[in-house]
Amino acid sequence: MSERAAPFHCPYCGEEDLRPNERGHGAWECAACNRAFQLKFLGLLARGFQRADDGGDEQS
């Protein structure tokens, strides 16, 4: 398996000037807005899972 993927842009300002944070394990710094953030894998979703806020607009 390959290395973990890095984020393409800052979730706060959208800029792409990101660097790994010294905390490691998914922590990143944005040089544009001077914010630090962390990415976390939450898990796999069950197949066919539908969120309650989707409205159920499924057509048969």
C-alpha cells in the first residue's frame, strides 16, 4: 500500500501552501491563513447507508 494522501488545500481558506505540522499523524499547517488542522479517518460507511438529512429523494 502507498503512503497516506496529503490534503490538497486548507479547509479554512482554500490555499494550497500546506506543510506537515510537528505534531505529525495527520496534522498540517497552512502558511496562508496561519492555521493548523488535523485530518482523521473515522471509518468505513455501510453500503447503502443514507444520511437522515438526505431527504430520501431516491427514485425507483
